[in-house]
Amino acid sequence: MELGAIIWIVSIIIGVSVGSKKGEGCISLFFCVLLGPFWLPVVFLSKGNRKKCHFCKELIHKEAIVCPHCQKDLSDF
């Protein structure tokens, strides 16, 4: 019982930290509390609030105007 609670709490911490880096902190918190370690694969595999740059193919914020990696203008896309 105690080991299960520790695993659940650690999965919440990991899921929220990874989800917040992807721009999905609140959603990750809700589902990690609800589903615990079963939600972790979804958090790790999701793109979150990001898209790929058309030039360098790095993941960037969906509303970015300039890519922070290659400095190309993305306003036309």
C-alpha cells in the first residue's frame, strides 16, 4: 500500500514537470492525479503546445513568429 502511494506521488511529480515543459501543466496535473502512472506514457509521447519548425524541424511553441533555434521567420506559415 505504501509503495503504491509512493509510485503514484512520484508519477504525479514526473508527469506534471514534463507536462509543464510542454505547455500542458494543468491538464497533466489533473490526469496524473486521476490516473497516476498510467498517464505517464501519454505525457511523454504528446507534443503538447508545440509544432515543428518548417526549416530546422525542432519543436517550437505553436504561436511562435520566429524560430528560437534557427531564427527563421515563421509568420507566413
